[in-house]
Amino acid sequence: MFKTLIIINLALILASLASGVIFLARDNGKTLRVVQSLTVRIALSATLIILLLTGYYSGAIQPHAIS
């Protein structure tokens, strides 16, 4: 469950990043859409951190050593 939510959240962050780049290229700083895209991306990133911490402390996701 947590892994699916994390993957969906990462996909939404990438979509927000792509939309921000498109708005930046098209609007030339005349609208607030780039700022709104950044705000959404920050909220999604905070949600991702909360999901990762919740999953780790609940035992739903396990870290592993790189070997």
C-alpha cells in the first residue's frame, strides 16, 4: 500500500515539474502558473517525506544495505 502511494506521489511530482517547465517556457513570467506549480510540487514533496517516514516507522517499508 505504501509503495503504491509513494510511486503515485513520485509520478505526480514529475508531472508537476513538467508542467512548471512548460508554463515557464510559454508564459515568460507573465502569469502565476509557475508559482502554483512550484507550490504543488513542494506540497507533494512534503507528502512524500511523510509517507516515507510513516512507512518506515510502521514497518511497511524496510531499508536495505547497498552491497
